[in-house]
Amino acid sequence: MLRDRDGLPVPDVAESLEFLANEGYSKVVIMPTHMIEGEEYNNKIVAPARAFEGRFESLKTGKVLLSDRKEIGRASCRERV
């Protein structure tokens, strides 16, 4: 959206991790904004991050918002406003 609307560069996960590695960062946490784990999360977040394992002292990826079946069930059963 930012790229299309405002012409701003939006780096992907691999580009961002490459930048952080080149800048000397040693601890990185990726916090996804995805609601559920799926193809996009796995292909655009998790897979690129795995390629950088070993380049940082610590590289962690946070869980998606609805990360287990209990959470998904609770969210789907809530009353809609």
C-alpha cells in the first residue's frame, strides 16, 4: 500500500534482515501482524527468516494473533457487535 500509494520503498523480510545484519544487529525479533498462520505467513515471514539463522546471535519470530485452535475457537464464538 505505501509503495503503490506514496511511492515509499517497503523492504520485505529478507531485505530487512540483510540490512540489520549489515548494520551489526545481533538480536532480532520479527513480530507478524498476521491474524492466522497460513501460506503468506509461512512463505513471506518464516521461510525468509530461516535463511538468516546463524547470522544473528538471536533471531526469533513471534506467533500470529490466533496461534492455536483454542484462540481461533474463542474468536469465532464471540458475539459480533
